[in-house]
Amino acid sequence: MSFARQKSELAPPSPEPVANKPASTVAFGALVAFSILYYARPEDLIPGLSYVPLVKIAGGVAILALLFGARKARAVKKLPVEIKLLLALLGWLILTIPFAWWRGGAFDAVFNGFSKGVIVALLVSLVVTRMEELRTLLFVQAICLTLMTLASIAFNRELRMGGVLGGVFENPNDLAINIALNFPLALAFLLLAKGPLKKFLWMLALFIMVAGILLTYSRSGFLAMLVAVVIGLWQFGVKGRRLHLIGVTMLGVILLAVVAPLIGLYPKIWTDRMATIVSNSPQKLEESYDNGSKEAREELFHLSLTYIARHPVFGVGPGNFESVSGTWRVAHNTYTELGAEAGLPALFLFLLVLAAAVRNLWRVSRSQAFHDNVSIRVFTGAIWASFGAYLLGAAFSDTQYELFPYFMVAYTTALYHLACVFPGARVSAPEMETDKPLRFRGFHRRLEKPVATGKVSA
């Protein structure tokens, strides 16, 4: 369907379009519970709860509800390309298990690690059929990361802060990258918030996240946050014509510099550590308490390339890099570690998944719904920033068997469905731009009247 035809057929939406009906209330509820359990990690706070596989139970309930209770109601009948690629990658990883150096470790990495990511992506892509549902999932993720960062700051007693709840967020670098990925989501909720109290709370959340990044002393987290901020300012400040955000960002940096020592940050150590990103000065490395970390990472990176060259087809086995290398350390690079553990076919499929996600965002950014719907426009910009931060952060961490990358991929799928696939989902009445200018209090944002081409200011 051409762009002109889409515009001509744009009519006032019905109260409840068929494609906007939830695929399954039970499935979506279980998916929300799945997200809360993954990001909030209550099993690390409540004694004895760790023995109950809550995440698996929530995922199982969601799958059963989707298969048996909502198959006919699904708005999406065919699997998206990125989900097919993830399933192909899962199949390839399973195929590599018999060739692994340690088969037990490979089995665990594939079925207890990567398979959960595939399930998450599948559920989000099939269950989320309304903007309110996608917004709920993003809200849960942003709030959980904010609260966990706040708790980590409050209970931190180390030089480098790690996640207070442990798990995937225990390592300072992993915590920092997750904070960087969620920073644009919190910014999106700030831009969409109504009322001074909500705006203040989201501004506080942003401040907490940046403080958390600093306290981790993570170089990779800092780079990921830098990418997220730059893309966010481009999406919201330049393209979205909110140039005041650039000034607010500069004021925020000054405020952080003043407050940093009060929250336990040592500015001299932090600046020396960040300087080692581009410098190998022995003095800087020593003063930044590097303890050989940078040199070790470079060696692990070269070792992962060596394994790719020696085992280009099946690799050394999923999850086997630590044991095969004898270092008992990960490669700290998602791309080369996946290639070393599962071969070049796995790396190629993984890159195709990421490319499909980028294509989803590109298509949404050029859709009519992007111009007509405030929420779609803001969340698309936020996920652009988050995804850019992930692409860089993945080069400094091992994320191939974690869930959060596949949440992000699935969010791009959901956005594409809402903007380009579902009939009647392109414009929802409460968010449709009208002849009246809309004002966001505190941001002095004015949405212009649509022009003849159907385009408005981003």
C-alpha cells in the first residue's frame, strides 16, 4: 500500500479495533510477571524463594496461554523475520552441543540461557498488540532498573559498585551497560509524563541512573551511556525540536560533578580510569586501579579470534570459552565470544537478528504512525538510543545468553507491528495530533499542525 493511499484511508479510529485486542490477558500478565522477576529479582531478597523457578513458571504460563487460549485471536499469524532468525540460531546452538569441549556446560548455556531469550522475544512479538501493553513492559523495565540502581547506591561499600541484587547485574560492567540501555526509556517517560510530580520523579530516575553509571567506574558502561545520550539528544533534542534538552544535559553534567563526591565517587580515580580508554599510560592504569584488567581483556579478545580461526564452524561449544581457555574468564565481547563458542554461522545469524531489529526501527521511523502518534514517536527514539548503546556495549561484555538483548529486539518488533502492520493501530484517539497545539508542561513543546504531505515535526 502506498504512502498516499495510507493517508487517504486514515479515518477516525473505532473505539476498539479488532487488531488492537489483546491476544491473551493471561499471556500478557505472565509476560509482565516474567519481566518483573527478571529485572527486580525478588529471589535474591526473600529467603527460600531462590529454590522456586519463578521465571520458568511465568514463561511457561505465558506460552501455554498463547498456544491454547489465544491462537485464533492473535493479530500476528506469521512469525517475524527476527524471530525466525532467533529460532534458527537456537537450532544451530543445539547442533553445536555434541561438538563442544564440555557438553554439559554447552547444554546449560543453550537451554537455561539462550532459549529463555528466544521465548521472551517470541512472547513479546506475539502477545503485545496495543501501545498500552508495550508501554507497560517498558515501564516495568525502567522502574526496576531505577530502583535496583538506587538500592545499589545506598548499600554500596566498595570502590566499584555492583548490583545489590546479584545475578546478571552483580558485575559492575554488566550493571553499567544495563543502566545505559534503560536511560533512554526513562527519558521517554519523562517526555510523556503529565504533571510536575511525575516529571520530577522521572528526572530523579535519570539522575540516579547516571550516578549509578559513575559509581561502577565502568569504561564500557560510560561509552554505552555516551552513545545513548548522543542518540537521545539527536532524536529528542534535534529531530524532536526540544533544543532545551541539550542545555538541561549540560546543567546535569555540572550538577553531577558537584554532587559526585557526596555519593562516594572519587573524581580523580574516575577520570584516570576513563582516560585509559584511549591511553595505555602505566601511571594512569595504576592510579585508576585497573589491576591489569585492560591488558587481560585485550588478550582474551585476541584469544577469542584465535578460537574462531581454529574452530570456524562449530566453535569450542556454547559457554565453553572460560574453561577451554583456562582463564575462567569470558571474552568480554559478545560478538567474538559467540563466534568462538558456536562458530561463524552463529555469529552471522546473531548479526542478522540485530540487523532485522534496526530495520524495524528504520521502518517505524518512516511510517505515518510515527508522525501521527506521540507515544510511538517518543518510544521509537528511545529504543534507537538504547539499541545503539547495546551495539557498542556488547563489544565489551558477554550478553549472548542473557535476556535483555532479546527483550530489546522484541520491542522493535512490537513497535513495527503497532506502526506498520495492525489495522487501526496507527493512530489512537487519545494521542492523535489535532489542529490544536499540544503543550508538554515544563518542556514548552508545541506539536505543529499536519501539513499537506501528512508529515509533522518529529
